[in-house]
Amino acid sequence: MSYKPEYFRVTKVKDLLVDEATGKKIRVSGDAKDSVYKFLDEKIREACQDLVNKLPRKSKGPEKGHLKRITLKEDDF
């Protein structure tokens, strides 16, 4: 394994890979681990960018398009 995940701990992935219908745990082969970790990193990056894009932005003046606030609130979800 040469890819080191940036946004999550590898030990937590095993808890997520469970078939909901049967409760069986899904294993990841050694050669597929890098691909799975890259996939998860990309999805986390995309989800965080979606949250940032949902924040309100200014619509007038020289700061048009700039964020009105930089704090995520419960309502953003």
C-alpha cells in the first residue's frame, strides 16, 4: 500500500463496509486498497466543497460572489 489517505483513518473504513441487508462485512483485497482509499478521499473532498458552495454569497458590490459568512450552521445541512 503506497497511498496514504488525507481525510480519514483507515481503521474506520472496515466499520463502514457492511452489507446492510445481510450484515456481512465486505473485505477489500490488498491490491484494491489504494483505489478504495483514493475514491473515499475524493468523495470527502467533493462533499466538503459542496458544503462550502451552499454557503450564502454576496450578490452586489465589489465583493460580489464572496462569502457572507464562513461558519457552517445546522441549517446548512
